[in-house]
Amino acid sequence: MSFGAMAAWQAFLLMAVAVAAAVYLFRLRVRPPKIAVPSLLLWRKVLDQKRDLSWWERVRRAVSLVATALVALALALAVTRPGPRVTAASRGRLLIVLDSSWSMRAKTTGSETRWRRAVAEAKALAQSAAGDEVAVATTADGLVEGPTSDTALIETALDRLRPAGGEGTAWPRVGNADQVHFFTDGAIARPNEPGVVVHSVYEPVPNVGITAFGVRPPTSATDKAHVYLEVVNYASEAQDVRVSLTRGQASLLDQTIKVGAGETIRQSAPIEPQAGGGALRAKVSARGNALDVDDESVAWMASAEPLNVTVVSDQPGAVALLLQRDPGVKMTMVAPSAYRPGNERVVVFDRWVPAEPPATPALVIAPPASSWIGRPGDEERTPRWSERGDHPVLAGVDPLTLDIKRARGYADGGLLTIAASEKGTPVVAVHDSPTRRSVVLTFAVADSNFAFAPAFPVLIGNAVEWLARPALAESRRPGPMSLPLSTTKVIAPDGDEVPLIRTEDRAVARLDTPGLYHVQAAGSDAVVPVNVGGPELSNLTRTTLSDALAKAGGGERAAGRPWWMYGIFVAFVLAAAEWWTWQRRITV
Amino acid sequence: MALRFEDDFLKKLEYLHVISRRAFAGQNRADRLARKRGRGLEFADHRQYAPGDDFRQIDWKAYKRLGRLLLRLFDEEQDLPIYLFIDASRSMALPEKFDQARRVAAALCYIGLAHLDRVTILPFADELGDEKVPGRGKGRIFRVFEMLEALEPGGPTSLRGTFTEFGSRGRQQGLAVVISDFLDPEGFERGLKLLASMGHDIFVCHIASKMDRHPGALGDVRFVDSETGELRDVDVTPALANAYTRAWEEHAEELQAFCGRFNLGFVRADAEAPFEDIILKTFRKGRFLA
């Protein structure tokens, strides 16, 4: 037997103290109630008579004492939350791995969660391996504690852990582990690791969750955006599901829908692209709903806030025309002489650049020599764009239709070439640092057929989007997110700043909890919605574990309730029997 | 408690007589046959005239026939001294017991007063209290009520002390009615024997209540003796409760057997029983009233 609420020695101490207190209180003589009688004459006569006590009368008090102690013991045992003992098969270094997928937050019938049950069993396992080295890892965080023989450290680490996704992470490992025990509900399929002992905490429970939620931006100026919501009832019976959808503070939908067992409801509704904020939030609630993290989902409609783009050029051409027609862009034309940095989110410099680099992200087209762009290199005539990198600015760009007359590279400007000619002359370069973001086209639109090529709107659109929004506003799962190197800050939904890990060419942030994250990078910002819900997570009636394992996990609960409930029941029965037979003096 | 009887009940009481198994000398003329010859209405006997006898009692017809002076003797009809002992100890303090005792005493008083008997009310506990003599005639019943209503139970029970004090006051022999629960720590035997030795005709009325017969509680209790204040912690089990009930029954049977052995009248009056039934049925059945 193991104890879920405390360490074994604490549980035994609690039980001993409870029994001792019960025995003490039993032996404590309380002042009996006073009853006035006409005379004690007859009572004296009765009590002075030597009466032979029956065997039962002689032992009845002892039986009562034992019953009292058992009541205290049963209650104390219930407090310790006992459960079946999980023991390590043999001694040696032990690695305990907890499946930290979101489905582990599902409530079970015993009013606990799969996670709490896994932690309790892991603690019991760690205690059973007392003296040996134990390490704790989760599928999301990898190794979090150990290897250590300090059981208290392991228990503290286990108490500290919370489910945090980690579906796609690598299997945690520790050197020279003799045994690996994996506590999981099997909601997420994982490759079978050899030698891993799997402990199931799976128990089928009904759930209602949002399995898809997103917003599609308008495709034209006259088009409307569309929001899409998918809710599934993973229960064995139909239930009323309340669905609400809000945009900012405004309610778009609030209704209760009868959803059949296993039924999916799909709602798609047009919304005004620029009326209201960009934040959309969907919520569901139902009676049979074991998991909370899939009850709410968020989406961000970037087009709700048109981009202010300033085009600085003496001769506005195709670029200005293109941006003017973009429904997601609010363009302003400015002559170079009149240019002053404003509240634009992206500035386009066409064949001109200011002396100082702008604070806002900039798309620079065929710039003249400047200190911040760099020293112009040799001009290449009719360069052929041959290398196409995987930078987001180049996504979907077809270079084969381009016919460029001349282009030149720039040196010492800190530019990173993302597309170059066969001879190595940069065609498209970017500058991505925490202080500045820019995209540089090394050729003028007029010096090419660019304005007529299919790549034109794609490349310009990509550049503006990349410059204005360092991250895509597409819904994503919790976990690490790769961000541009220029990222300066990531704000979590609760307002806290998310730590950034910087590598040579990118920054990585862990977006662990669902919600809207704000990403800021060198004068640009973006909102990233993070959602948990999905069919594989919300369906708590299925598991990838084998039938035997699934039944073993749910069997204890199917056979009855958690053990502490039996403790309460035994205590109640004993107390009732004791009160009825002893206090009412029925058995003596 | 206000002692009042309905008129119908009083009428019924008037038809009843207190039966004394012996004739006692009274002090006043009444309607009860006395032991001595006197000036009654019923002829009893003749006796030889002696100097000093009342000439008016000479039977001249007998003198003419027999030539001797004979005196006509008549049965004397006198009152009966009735001593009503009411236990006013703390053990009688239960309202139902003491009220029943007072009602019984009031009813017996009324019967005695209606027949011009001399009734004396004697409350007692460990000693004799202030005796109360209401007078003669049934009109005095209201005074009796007032006297009885004024009684308050208090003190321990001592029958021996009570009757010793009673005997020391030099009483005329008569009918002594003892109304008590007889829960005397010294025992009831010596007290009743003492009273019987004074030549009184004794009638015992045992007042018993449910509280006397049953312990009234189960479990750990602290009994308080209402007379002495003594405390006793008792774990009352059903077996012990049965033993107590048996002990009470033995006590009641001993009292009844004692009365039979010493030729004392005995009636048990349950405190919870209807009062009129006790007077009109139980007392008549016990041959105390006729």
C-alpha cells in the first residue's frame, strides 16, 4: 500500500497518533450527566450485591476500545489517501517518467486527476526504491530531478510538476538507468521504448472540448472574415453544451446546444474583418466534462488591425499600387523630403534611405549607399536568381519568372543574404537583430519585370508580413516556438515575460499555457494564439495503451472508489455500530 | 398545586366510611360506635344500680317486674381519632408523588370530617412536622386543602424518629394512616412496629412512582440522592436496570408482607394512576373504606 497524501512514515505517524488520541479519549472519564433520584437506598442494595458478570460483559469495554481505535485508524488512513503499492522490481538506478500531456489533467471518478494519481504512484515507487538513486523526468521537460537517493528531493520535484504538453519532445533519458517506469494515460501515442515499465493511469471519462477554432482572414476588400469552431461531445450520452464566442468584450454567440454522444458540431460564421478587436475567444461548458484545458480556445485575427505602411518614394510605382489595394494595409505615400518617422508599422524606402536607420521595420528597395545599409558592391547585369532559401520572406516566391536587369550587393551593413544570383550577388537580404529589422531588395522594380511577375505580390506581401509581424497569428500547440532573432520580448497571457533562449540564428520561447502571447521584435509585434484542444487530446475515452494496461489502470477505479472512501465507510459503520450497541446499552 | 375536588366526587366520598378494625374511645359524640357504654341511642345492656348513678337511667319497668334497680346502658357513639401521616421528605418531591399523597390525604380527611371524626394531619420527614387539626365537620375541608397545599417536601425520611416523637406526645389511640414511599434508609420496619406498639390501628398507603420503579436512564450517569445529596456514579446497563427494578419490587413486596404479618392495612397508590380510582376502588378493595 502507498499513501498519496504524504510520505509513508508520515502516514504511519498520523495513524499512530490518531489511535493513541482515540484510546486516550476513550479512557478519559467524562463527567456523567446528573440524574436526581428519590433515594439511593435501592441502588446501594443493587450495587452492593455481588453480581456475576457474563463473558461478554467482561470483554465489552475492551471491544469498545478496539472499535474506537479502529474508527480513528480508518479515518487517519482515509486522510493519507492510500492506494495500491507500486514497487520497483529490483534495485538499481531508477528513472521515473511522467507523461505530462494535457490529457493528464482529466478528472477521474475519484475526484482526483490522472496527473495526481500518476504523481502519487510515482511517489510510492520512489519510496519503495529508498536508498537507490532515483531520477524524475517528464515528457515535456525531460529530466527535472536526480538521479538522487534523497527521496524528499524527488517528492518535492514531483509536487512541483504540472502537465505542460510535450507531445512531440524526445524521450527523456538518464545514464545507467536500471529501470525506467513510465506513468501515462496513453492519450498520446509514443513509440515503445525497450525495457520501459508502463503504469497506466487511464480511466475513461466523459468530456466535451473544442477540437478546432480559427479565423480565416478576408480574401478581398469586400470579403468578410470567417470564424470556425468545432466542438465534440466525447461522452456516452447526449448532453447540453453551452457554447459562447466573444470578440473582445462583444458576444458573438451564446447558446446551449444538445450534442449527441460522440457527435461533433461545427459552426462557421462570417465576421466583420475590422469591427472589434482581433482577439476571439470560444468557450464550452457541459455537465460531463472532465478536462478543462480544452474548454477554452483563442484565435487572433491579424486583419482586424490594418497595417500602417508608409511608402517613401519620389516616384511611387507598382509597390505603392500593390499596397494600396491590399485590404490589410493602410498605405501612406510620402516624398523623401517630407519623410518623418511616424506611427507606421512598416516603412518602404523605394530607391532612397534616410541617413539614420528607422526604428520601425523597413522594406528597402534598391537603396543608395548609406551607413546602415552598407557599402554598395559591384553591379551585376542580368543576374539570374538561382538560390532560393527557406526564409519566410521567400515562401511561395517563384524566381524563374523574374527577369532582373541589374542588381548589386551591399557590404558591411550586417545584411544576411537570403536569395542570391548564380554569381553570388545578393538579390534579397534581410537584417534581423533586436535593434533593427529590414528586408532589402537589391534591384529596383523599374529595373526588372518584377511588377508583372507572379512573385511580386508574394514577395512584397511576405516582406511586409515578416517585417510587421515577427510571428504568424496561426493557432499553435503549447511548446517551444522558434522566433526571429530580433525578438526582444514575449509576453504570456498572464502578463509575465517568457524567457527567450537565443541560438545563432533564432530565438526560442516556450509557450506552455494556452492563451494569447504577444511577441515583440525590433519595432514590430505579433500575437500568437496557443490552444490545447484537439481530437486526440479531448477524447478521454480512448487510449493508445494495450487493453491489459488500460484495464489495469481503470480496473481499480472500476472495482470501486479510491481506498480512502472505504476508510471513511468503515469508520462510519464502526462508529454507528458502536454508538448503537454501546451507548444504547444493547449488547450489555 | 391547587387541591380541589369536584362536587360529584365529594358526594361520593360522603357515602364512604373509614373502617377501623377496632373501636376506640372518642372525645365527642359522633356517629361511630365507641368502646364504652354511654348516652347513645341504641340500647346495649342493664346493670345493677349503684349509688351515684343517674336516676334518669333507671329502668323502672324492670324494677316493677323484678323488684331490683337496674340501670339501662346504651352504646356510646363517639368520634374516631384519625392520624394522617404524610411523608413530606425530599424523596416525595417528585410532583406526581407528593400531589398524589396530598390528594389521598385530602380525600381521607373529607371522609373523616363528614363523619365528625377528629382528623389530625401530621406531615413528617426525619421528624414530625407541625401537626394540623382542621376541626370537625365537612365544612372544614377547605381548611384541609389550604393546610395540605402549604406543605413543602424537604429533608430525609425517618419513620422511627417520626413515630418516636409522635408517641412521646401522648396521643389517644386511634386510626393511623401512613402515606409514604417508605424509602427510609433505616428501613420501614422499626418505625411501623413502633407505631403499632402504641396501640393504633395502622393503615399503610404506599405511594409509588415510575421513577421509583425504573432507573430512568442507561449509560454512565451520576445519581444524586434527593434526600441526602449523596452522589453515585453508575454505569447503568440493561442488566443493572433490571436488577434495580427487581430490587424495587422486592422492597414493595417486603412492605406488603410486613403489613400482612403485623395486621396492618395496606394499599399501594401509584402516583400515575387516576386518583378517583385509588379512592373509590383501591382503598375499598383494601378494606380501608366502605
